[in-house]
Amino acid sequence: TSFSYILYLMLCSIDAALPSTELFILNTLSYDPCSNYVSLDQPWRANTGSGMGICDRNFNWNGWYRLFYYGMNIRMAESCVDVNRCGTYYTLWLNGPHPEIEDGVVTRQVCGNSGNDCCNFKSNPIRVKACPGNYYVYELLSPMTCNMAYCTGAEKQTPGAGLQGDGRGNRRPNGRLDRELDRRWRQDRGQRLDRERTLDGEPDR
């Protein structure tokens, strides 16, 4: 249509007016996620942990996250995780290898195990980056449904040195922020269970 053509010409004019350096900036991150993240030390995310009915969809994800397991660096699971693990029922795992530092920011598919198919649920893809210091950061997004939660592979643990006192303004593992986030996850689970008991006719305890 004529309107679409006019819009196309306007966009071309804007694109031509921008210097090449500005065009490059528009298509890259304005910050390094290795220096701007929230730390999550939630051991229940381990692929060896039992299910607790937690759902990551109920959390307002915003930005990049670094994962810990009792203060140790940990990364997302790269292979299928059994259902009823990682503090949830439908387990989310990374369908693809973690990047190398030279790869920069990459996008990976996230699979959810339904019990019959390891990748029956294809949740929102996420971005991942490898950082100096042998750890990863993830731009975690809200899963497609409940109950789903991101799983970590407990076999990939390295000392978490470098986070404490790193001068980047990031929170320490096991610190106040981690406790607050964990409280919100567990509080939401408790409220959901109370609603289920009420619907089933079971009196609140």
C-alpha cells in the first residue's frame, strides 16, 4: 500500500542519516551483562532437587542472572531433566551448548520436559553469555506456563570467587537480595497451595 511505501522511505531516510558508528551501537547491548546481573543462589534449582510446585512464571524476570549453588558457580542443565525436579514439575533445560567467551551473547532454545517428551514444551528462547572467571549469565524470561522452573546441572560447580567484593555493584550469593527473591518464590507457592485447598473444600490450616 501507499502508506507502507511511505513508511519504508521514512525508515530508509532515518537509517541513511545515522553514522555507521551509531548504527552499530543500536544493534548491540549498551552494557556488559557480565558486569550487570542479579545473583540467584537457589539450590532447589539443581537437577537433583525434588519438586516443590514452584513456578518461574510467577516471578517478574528483568535483566540478566548469574546462578549459584551454595555459593558455587553453576550453570543451566544442558540435557533433559526428569519431571518433578528443580523445585517444580515441568523442568526447563538449555537445548544447546553453552557459549565460549569469544562467542559473545548467543540465543538458546529452552525445552520443558512434559514427562513423555523432553522437549514437548518449547519455552521462550533466552540469551546467554560466558564471562571471564568461568561463569555464565542468562537473560531469563517468563516460561510459557506453570508449573515450570529453570534447572541447573549440579555437576558443573566451580568456586564462586570473584563475585564477593568484585566492585561491580552485584549482590553477593546468599545475601539479602537472594533471600528476598527466594522468599517471594516460596510465598507464591504457599498462596497457590492455599487456593487449591480452598477449591478442594479443605479448610485452611
